[in-house]
Amino acid sequence: MDTERSMVPAVRSALAAACPLLWDGSASKAVAGIVPSFVASPASTEEASALLRAAAAAGLAVVPRGAGTGLSWGSPPSSCDLVVDLRLMDRVIEHAAGDLVARVQAGVTIGQLATVLASAGQQLAVDAPEDATVGGVVATGTAGPRRFRYGAPRDLLIGLTVVRADGVIAHSGGKVVKNVAGYDLGKLFSGSQGTLGLITEATFRLHPLPAAVAWVTGEFGPSDRAGAVAAVAAAAGSALVPSAVELDWPGGSQRALRVGVLVEGTSSGVAERAKQLSELLAAAGGAAAVADVPPARWGQLPSGSAVIRVSFWVSSLGSVLEALASAGADAGVRPAVSGPAGAGALYACLDRTTSDDAAARFVTVLRERIGSDPSSLGARGSVIVLAASAPVLETVSATGTIPGAALMRAVKDQFDPGHRMFPGRFAVLSRGDDPPRPPRGKDD
Amino acid sequence: MTATIQALVPRMRDICGAGNVITDPLERRTYECDGLTAHRCVPALVVLPSSAAEVSAIVAACAQAGVPFVARGSGTGLSGGAMPHQDGVLVVMSRMRKILEIDPVSRRAVVEPGATNLSVSKAAAPFGLFYAPDPSSQVVCSVGGNVAENSGGAHCLKHGFTVHHVMGLEIVTPSGELTWLGDGTGVTAGYDLLGAFTGSEGTLGIVTKIVVKLMPLPEVVHTLLAAYATTSEGGRAVSDIIAAGIVPAAIEMMDALSIEAAEAAVRCNYPAGAGAVLIVELDGPAAEVEAELTTARALCEGAGATEIRAADDPAERAVIWAGRKSAFAAVGRISPAFIVQDGVVPRTSLGAVLAKIASLSEEAGVRVANVFHAGDGNLHPLVLYDDASPAETIAAEELSGAILDACLEHGGSITGEHGVGVDKSRYMPKMFDADDLDTMQLVRCAFDPASLCNPGKVFPTPRLCGEVPGHRRAPHPAVAAGQAEIF
């Protein structure tokens, strides 16, 4: 930590010249317990650019933030001189309803955008908390139940403006849905967690709001895991076009499992499809029901002392559930498991009473059983620690072994050669291989 | 043949077998262009590998010798993306065409890059599944080429582009290493290199295996054909359908000249005298599509349709599609030569841009037939000219460029699905500024610092990787010393 930096008048005045809304850091501005030296709120992409140029000149470690919804996920910053708070960039720049496209500043919240779009009967088809910012959702790749049908934010993003670590402003994509000109930086920045640069504007393709929705649920007893697995496969593979196929398995292997399916469309169509889907779930052995309100916990961000994301090919869902149960038994924990199983992902959440040792053990055993044996046809899953205490992250790396790691490192080196953007966020950069801090100026 | 290439020949023969290394000048000439025949270049050497290990060895040998290499699938690309390098090796992927696996429960297929697009859907059909991206060349184009170009197709309005359906790639990096991007789950860990690689036009490496998402075949498919006096009336129907909250699987439009050409080529029997024909396809669960069909039909009528035809069985639908699918080739019937343009505009600007194209066409005295994916604003103006006349050729090329300018003026793009390749790299600075292009090339520098992988494509000016002070080229010292772990 470099709290003494705030004493450096030259750095402070350079930052303030670039971005007038600048504060000294304080405990209330801490990111995962790390108090920054400065917090700045740029009002425009140009101001953000000037700010990052000044930060680059001073060699500052920079942490971008939105509403902070996902800030506690992932590893905390290894150092943080400057927090760039994007919440003042909160304008919906353009909503071209006839084109089903919207261009927004990064600080616009999901709720604010939804209100604007709903007035034209449209939506950004992402399930994310209302107070999360658009930039944060893109940077974290947050996607809820409807990932099954609409994909992750990267699949809806058609244009992006970023400020690089060196302050250079760059655009990619555009404001048309169909466009293959140039590399797609939007994909690269989606899920990059602020480690490649600052997202300041995003353009999305939109979808019409459905006239009607329904939730179909199937309850399966603790001993009927196979039934739930079959129900997920049947719903996800049906031609009834569900928008989400979720599995909810609270409190581990002793509890019942619930398969939840969302249907969107016209009112008559939804009624008929929901009926057919409930028959599918019943055929798999579940107690099926149709409702016009979501079941409990639907779309909630997973939370707990540790959140682990397991991704897999849907045909191995049965063995994934078995692995979760046996890793839980091995580590003495009862994970609450939920998520878009039909899209090949589940979150395992460990409660606040879980010890660090038990959490680490759980992850280790899970990794041994899932996706750790890449065949010539590739690995088929991963176990990622989205949130955990520092000791747990020390013991087990957040990502484990993932394909393409060397190339990811090369990309990071190109975009942020000084490794100043959210240092420590990704496992690759938190293993003590950050380059030495740049030499300090005389007045340090 | 240069000494460097000559020295590579025995190495390549060791890797692929003598029969799969082509040195003969005449045989090499058969690979001089892809689907865009205006750009030609005979490769110095052609190799036809049969496995990922062979591709890896080929690329490693090229990297070691400092020789450029270009991958080629079926050669149907329309932007010269697979145009060979005169001093380089052309790596032809068409022997690697196996469908390796269909996992119906996961809705995934694992295929080799030379497999044709349609062969994936054919292999998936017995399981009630299909591969959604359907470029019009799908009978012959390769999935590897689709990945390179992020190919679209008539149905990507609803179902998305190639990038939305590629869940994992095994690639050979430009240094010759075999690695996976993504794991087939569709859930990314770390940077989304899978997304960044897809659509990079063969400049970041060579794909050796592809995991694609399969979708359940729709319960029903309905196709409507509506005839209009003018394209602007047809355009109104498109806007009204979209405004009604319907996302059709496809909305295609053809103007009078392209209808005339299609009629001459395949006797598609579209309504006589129509100034525009609109094709609207709706797919999905029967319970939804019936309602959408009623609405769409009413909106088509409301916009002034002079005739509407509907089809719901495959044979009848094929009749409606016949004219549209033949359109590119059909204009060959009414013109000695033509340029297929590929611009995009916001859908609401379609009318204005079509009017602009008409006036540009009139001013230049060059005919333009318009075929387009109206739903997503992707125009394919076919610029007709006589290539025996140098003056007409120049006028056609200028007109074609002016059409792209018109697209950009309306906030559009220089390419919706054909790619930049060699053909449009000079237009890139009109769409992106120097900083944008420089930033994109940081990705290239990460993958291909030596700039050997399909060089000269996409970007007008290559970035000299490493020119920025402080960019590391070698592994981090801590990594090299084994003190740090990369992921």
C-alpha cells in the first residue's frame, strides 16, 4: 500500500488536472480491504483517458469500479493507488428502438437501463442485479439464468469503448448487430475484470420484452438425483425453446432438488409450452408445477464465504453432482448448489461457518474429479473459485489449470505491460510474478 | 522458389508425406485465390496436413524459418482472407474433415476444421439437432473457415453468428504450439480468447478442432413471401414486424433487378412485376409460431403487399428460397462480371441507404442489384459491370467503395459477414481511427509477434510488435525461473 502517495502533491495535482472529481482514499473507499490513495470519478471517456495517462506517468496501480456488486469476487488487488469510479458516467447515450440497439456509458445501472428500454417494450437480456453497472456486468461477465438462451454479456455486446492502461482511447465493433470488421475487443474485455483497461462505453443488441412469462418447476427427492439430471437434459434439449434451465440443490446431498425452467413468449404460446415442459419434468419423475412468478432464490447471485463455479458438458451433469456431493462429504461441508445447469454451469456456495481448510479441501477434491483430465478432445469443464477468503485463494489458485493461459499472459503483457490494471485480480498476476514496482520519484 | 522455401520442402515431406506437399508451379496455381478472384497470388509451397500434430509441426517449421503461412479451408471466402503469400506456405485444411463426436445431451459436436458447414447439421439431424450458422455456401464452406471469418448467414438474425456457436477451439499458435481456447462448456475462465480468436480471419493461428453448439431442430418453420411495388414498402413491413416484438429466423429482401436475374437463372416464379420480394421465415415451437405468423402476415399486408405466399413444408419452402439462394450466381446471367458488396447499416437506415445506392448507380451509369438480409441491415449490393471494359471496371469499383462510404455515414460497417481480408483493409481507417487499429493489433502481437500468420490481411498497416517500450517479449523472469505459475 502506498497511502503516503496522497502526500505527493505532484501526483495529486496531475490526477486532479486530468479529472477534477478526485478524492483522497479513505477506509470507506477500500476495495476488498485495501484503501486506495486516490479515488477519481471521470465524467467522460476523455477525462478517463487523461486520468489514466496521468496514472501511467506516475506508475500507479489502478482499480476500476462500478457499483461494487462484483468487487468482492475474485482476488483482491495486490496494490491499489487509484480507484476509478465510473458511476458518474451514467448516461444512456442512444436508444435506437427501431434498430434494437442501445449505446450507454459504463456507469449506467442495469435497473436504470431497463426502465429506459421498457418504455419501448425492449430489454437487455441479461440477468444481473438492478444496481450493478453495465460496465461492471461486462467486466465481470455476469450472467444469470437466461444465459441459457441469450448467452453472456459478451454475446449481446456489439460495440465497446475502452481506455487503455496508457490512456489511449480505443473502440471496436460499432452500433450494428452484424459486423465483422476488425478484431472483437468486446469479447476480450468481457470478463477481463478491469485487468486490461477501463470500459467507458458499451453498445448492446436488445431483445423485445416478452408478452408473457411462466416458470415451470419440477421437484425431485434427495434420492432422485438421476431424475433431476434427466429433467435438465430433457428441458434443455427440447424444441420448446426455454429461456432458462436452472437447478437448485440447497444444502447438499440430503435435500431435494428443484429444476426450474423459464418460458417467454406470447401468452397463448407460453401457456402451451409451459404445459408441455411440465409434462417433460413429470416424465422424468418430478413433481411439476407452473407459476407466473419465479421460484425462491431464482436469479439470485450466489453468495457465501466461498463461491465456486463448476462448468461442464451437460451430459456429465450426473457425475458433476456426484463429485459435488462426494467432495462435500470429503471436506465436511454442505455446499448449496444452484445455477444454469442446462447451460453447463453450477455454483457451489459454502456458508459462513466453513473453515478455510475445509473450503480449500472441497475445491481440491472437486478439481481432481472434474475437468482435470484433458483428452485429445480437450478439457470438458473447470472449477473456478469466484469468491473466497485470502487464505483459501492462497492454497488453491482461483482458476486452476485453464487452457490458453500462456496466450492470456501474452495479451495482458501487450495491453498492460506494467501490470498496473487491477494487479492481483487474476490468478496469473497474483502469484508473485508482478513486475517490480516502477522506481519512485524523488518526492516519494 | 527461394532457398528458404526449398530448404523447407524436405521437412514438410517428412511431416505430411511427399504426396501432400505441392511444389509444382501449375498445381500451386490452383490455390492462387479464394472466392474473391480479383486478388490472386501463387503460394510458394502448398501442404495438406491430416492431423493437428502435423499442422503444429508445419507451423513450427515455418516459425523457425521465418516463413509466412496462410491457412485455407474450402476457399469460398469473399474477402481474400485465404489468399496465399507469394513467399509463404499455404496450409490447406481440407483433408481434416472428420466429425469427431456428437454429444446430443450436451448439444455439442466436435469437428475438424475442414468439415463442411452442412455436414455438421447432417450429422446432428438424427439426434434432432442442427448447427445454426448457415452461410449460403454451407454445402462446401468449411467450419474452420467459418470460425476464421465469424460467418453469418440468412438465419443469424435470430440464432446468432459463428462466434455464438463456437464453444471451444484447439488451435496451433503462430509459434507452432497446440493449445485449447475454451473447453466446450461455453463458460469462459480467464480472458475470452475464444471470442477474440473467432473472426480474426486466420491471423492469430490455425484451428485444428472445433467444439460447436448444436440446437434442437425447430418444431415448425413457416416461410412467407410477400411481393411489393417498391423496396421501401417492403422495408416498412420489416420495421413493423420488428416493432411488433417478433424476431424472425430470417428476413430477406431482393429488388427488381435481382428478381429478374433469379428468374432468368432458376425460374423461381416470383410474383410477376414485383419491385421487391420479401421473404420472412419464422421458426420455433408451434404454439408461438402460429401466433407470430398471423401477426407477420397482417403486417406484410398492411405495408401494401401485392401478393403473399406461405409455405410450411420443406419442399414448398425450398421453392420460395430458390430465388434468394441463387441470387449471387444468378446475376452472372445478366452481367458479364459483378462485385458482391457486403455493407451493414442500422435497419432503420435501410431506406435511405438504398435510395443513396440508386442515385450513385444512376450517376455512375453502373447497374446495382440489391439482395439483403433486411432484418439486420446487411446489404449485399451486386455491382454489375463488363470486365472487358477497363473504364467500366474502374467505375464499378468506385461505386462499390462509395456504397461502403454510404454505409459508414449511417453508422454502419464495411463488412457484415464476408470479412476484411485483403479486399477491405484499405477501408479499415474509415471505420476505425489509428488508436483503434493499434489497439486491435496488440492482440495480434500477443499471438503472433513475428507477424507470420496470414500477414497482410485485415489491417492496412501492420504494427511492429514490441515497438512500444516496456512490452515484454520473453517470459517473465519469475516464470522462467519456475518461481511463478501462469494460471
